[in-house]
Amino acid sequence: MNIKITISRDTGLKENQVAAVLDLLDQGATVPFIARYRKERTGSLDEVAISDIRDRATALNALEARKQAIIKSLEERQLYTEELGRQIENADAMTRLEDVYEKYRPKKRTRATIAREKGLEPLAMMILEPETGMNLEKEASKFIGPDVANPQEAWAGARDIIAEIINEDATIRSEIRDLFIKTAMIHATVIKGKDEDGAKFKDYFDWEEPAFKAPSHRILAMLRGAGEKILRVHVLPDEEKALNIIHGIYPGKRKLCPGSREQILAAAEDAYKRLLSKSIENEALRMLKQKADEKAVAVFSDNLRQVLLSPPLGGRPVLAIDPGFRTGCKIACLDATGKLVHHDVIHPHTPNGKQTASQLIPELVNRYKIGAIAVGNGTAGRETESFIRELTLPEDVDVIMVDESGASIYSASENAREEFPDHDITVRGAVSIGRRLMDPLAELVKVEPKSIGVGQYQHDVDQNMLQTALDDVVVSCVNQVGVEANTASKQLLSRVSGLNAGIAANMVKYRDENGAFTSRTDFLKVPRLGKKAFEQAAGFLRIQNGKNPLDRSGIHPESYPVVKQMAKNLGCRVEEMMTTKAPVQNIDLAPYVTATIGIPTLKDILAELAAPGRDPRQRFQAFSFDKNIHEIKDLVQDMVVPGIVTNVTAFGAFVDIGVHQDGLVHISQLADRFVKDPNEVVNVRQQVKVRVLEVDIPRKRISLSMKKNRKDIKS
């Protein structure tokens, strides 16, 4: 199999584009680097296309490895033939390959194996291909002996052999599989006696729908119910249609002697019910699971990208509060770079502590020139926010609720202990909340993505698939934004293209021992950061106050000579090209095209010169909840309130409206039009206005709507 040709055919991309990507990946290039700095070679493919090529190549290599393993097994057992080799080579998917191999797979002792041991295979062949005028009744009696008591036992053994032959027929397996994919129904029922234990799966106690049209969240819900021994789940097509497919081949239209057709029909029914249906049903369940996993992982990835690219507050000192009732509220004052400069504990929810806190907070705001107060949205979050808003503070101090999902996990981690060895877990948690407001990306890379709280059935999906996808998203976001080499944590640096945890730690150690990096060329002095790592990483690392002004841009050092030539031709300095003083946008690019630098890269260079190191994230906008709503009991039907989207799923969006319980905007309530994909309308961290449809206090469920046309809203 030619992997490049196969991927080109399946994706519609040019073969030379696929070849270029695979070649660059083989050389150790990363997806962000290829997408950003090797556009000429790939035809300007984006990260999505490059990742797709990478993943398809991985799958095809796995298919090729499986083919070689099968061939080796066949050769060792002296079963390999040229015809079988051609069938194996032509198999373009793992399922087709396994169909070819099914007949030759080493087997456990089966009913057919036992029948063959009794010498009944010749009888099975006579039934399938009888000679003209053959009397099968008479032939069957010839097999009676010590292991076969009577003709009926001989027939039964022969049917077992025929059933196995039918089950191993690659054509039949393929056609039955297609029938499953096109027509199978998924049916879930509750296991007897599990009604109460499985109340959360009540919707699926007697549920049926077309299997391969079912949405991913329902598939995963049913499979979770089956995994918890609450539901019994089956995926099956119409049995008569399946048997008709088999009967079209066994017995088919061949001429048969009396009795042969009946035996084959009986064997075919047994083959389907006992062997084939169970085998293909398991395949179908795996296919459905994989399809649902892929959708769930895609949803998680989209949500994670939106969270990581949330607008940063920027370089303003922050007072962060990790709220609590009994143990008080932990506060941490951070300077504009995120450095901890003060921490304390206040008790604003007790009579004695409220007065002290009322004096301390304004004092700290003034002392550390605080520009914003970040309040965690956990227990006592809304109450603490209300307390802060009641204080007399400067008008330009924003009070902002911050999603603290995963903050407790980070604060107890080895990374947090290493960063703050002299502070306890409560101080680390408050610091994390403040830094999330200042720069969500820089702080959230320290947390396992699965702990951020934006997934859908994340514990049910293939964990390797999920981890790979989420790692791709984190790396993509980090490199899209760029990283300040002199202030970034080692966790953030480790996500830069070409770097890893070891090199990142060495970078931090180098700047601690030698002072700030003054040039991108200084990176080459870092232990283990060789020329290849430098090539991959340099363009994504920034040095704001370095010797070379281009070091604060996304222009790769390999392109610096071109920029210098442009400056020379314009009669100005490079620094002037990075301001409005030089008309860089009017430069004729044709003279600067070389064998390695083409128009796409030159256009990127001009864009960077116009806005060096521009942060692609949107501008920060302060948000506040309705000050009159703190608990679910405060909600009234038809009330319109502000909210923040916390999670987007295949069936709708969850919105935080400040009552410690997210409400659901079902996909049917997202807009006044039909919505196929919730991501068309909303994204994580989006500020929205929602209308309360229904409040179920005992079950803690809130139904919301974003429809503007109230006539369309069904409560």
C-alpha cells in the first residue's frame, strides 16, 4: 500500500502536499511549525489538515503492520498462498482485513472443530456440493461409528461445519456488516430489579432508535448504563433481511439434491443466530462507540480551545479570593506579572469577621494598586462577590467571578508545591484563581485538561484518543498565542513546538542563573536545546525587550535576513518597519521570493511587522451576574438573566447564571431557527442572556432558553 497515494485519494489533497507533510513529520517537525513556517512546502495546509494526514498515516501504518503479522502467521502455519496474499494486500480497512483472515485465524475448540474431529467434514462438503443423484440419507449413514451414534448426529455435526464456513465467508460478513450499518436498531432495556439503582438512566429503560443515526451522547449514555449493569443494550437489524442475504449465497441458486437445501438453510440460520449476528453486533457496538468517542472528543477539544483562548485580563495587579464559609476566604495579591506579593484570610460571612474584612480589602486594593478582584465561583462564591461589591472601592476596580474548575487539583499538584514550597494548598488555590483571570492559557496549561470541566462523557471515551486530541489543542493554542520566554512557567514552555518538559526546565534554570534571555540566539545556550529544537521553537518564543526587535514578533529567525533586506531597500531601520513609519504594506514581495521563502511566508512577515507579536485572543470584557440572584430558589419562570456558557455539548449548552448549578439550554432552545450544531450559536465562556423556562429544585435542574421569540418557547 502506498500511504501517500491512499491519503491523497481519501482526503482530496494533492499527493505532493501529503508527501511534504509526512516528510516534515518524519524529520521531527511539529504540526504548529509546519502550519506556520512551511507553507510553501505544504501548499498552506492548516493544522487541521496536517493533523488529519498525521493521524491517517498512523492508522495506515497500523493496518500495514497488521497485514505483515497476519502474513507471518499464515506462513508459519503453511497456509499462505499468492491468492490469499493478494486479498490481504487489497484490504483497505482493518475490518476487511480481519474478514479475509477470519477463516484462517487460530481457533479455540468449537462445535465445528469437534465435528471435524469426528470425521464429518466430507459430509458437510457433500451437502454443500452434492454429486448428481447422490442420496444424502444413505451417505450420512456411512459416518455412523464410535463418535457418531446416528444419522441425525451426523447431520448436526455437518451443519456445525457449514455454519462456521458461512460465518467465515468474507463476502457474507461484509454484506451483513453493511446491513447492520444501514438498518440496525439500538435497543436498550432495564435489567430486571435495577429500576431504582439506575434512575438516572430512566430515559433508556425501553428505548429504540436507528443505531447509526443516534447522536453520540445517547450512544454513550446507553453504553454507560450497560457498563454499570443497569441496561441491556443490543444492536441488531431485521433478522429476516439478514437471513435473506445469507440464503442468497447459501444455498443460493445452485442445483441441490433432495435434503441438501434444508440442511443448508438450517445451518445458515444457526450461523447467523449463534455466530454471525453476535460477532457483527460486537463490531457494530465498537463502531458506534468509536463514532461516539470521536464526536465527544471533538466537542471536548472545541470547548477546551475556547477556554484556553479566553480573553486575558492582561498586566493588571489582581486580588484573588478563594471563597469559603467555615474556613474563611483565602486572598492572594498578585502583581502585574502574576507574582504573589501578599496573602491572608478573611471571614466576611461571620459577624465579627465582616468588619475586619471590610477594612482590609480596600487597604490591600490601595496598597498593591489592584486593578481587578477575582472571586472563585465555588462554595460561597456569590456571597463573597456580593460582599466585595458592597465595599467602597475605586470605580476602575472590576469584580469578576472566575471558574475555578480544577484549581484544587492544581494546588495539590507537584507543580504547585514546587512553585510555592512555603505556602499551603489554600494559598496556591487563590493564586491560581487570580492567574486564571490574568492569563487563562498560561495558568490552565498547568492543569490536566480533563479537570477543566468542559467535556462530554469524558471518562467513557477512548482515553488515548482523548489525550492525543487534547494535547494537540493545548499545543496549538500555546503556539498560536506565543510565549514570553523570560516569564513563562516551565509548564507553558513545555508546550512550545519542539520543546519538552526537560528542555523547558533547563530554560527556566538558565534564566534563573544567567538572567533574562536578551536574544533568541541565547536559547542555543540552554542544555539539550539543539538546532532542531531551536528551529521548531524559536518563532513561537517571544523576547519583549531583547536586542533584536524582531525577537518580540512571530517572524522566524530564519527569515530575519529577508526583513533586513526589506529595511535596507526602504532606507530605514528594522525597528521603524515595526511601526507606522515605514510603508511595509506597499512592498512588492516578488523580489524577495527565494527557493525556500515564497509569497505565503512573505505575507505573514508583513502581517507580523504591522502588529508584532499580536495576541490573537479577543479583548477582555468584565461580566457580572444578576445581583438579586444567588440560589436556585431565587429563580422565577420567564425571568431573563445574564450568564456565562460553561460547557457546550452535542445536545445543547450549559450556562452558569450564578446559583451554583448550571442551567441547560437545549439545542432546540438556542435560537429562533433550527440549530444542527450548538457550536454554530455559542462557545465556552461566551456571555449570554437567557430566559428561565423551568426550575426543578429537588432534582437541581434548570431549563433555559436563548430564543428571542417567546411564542416559540415551550416551557
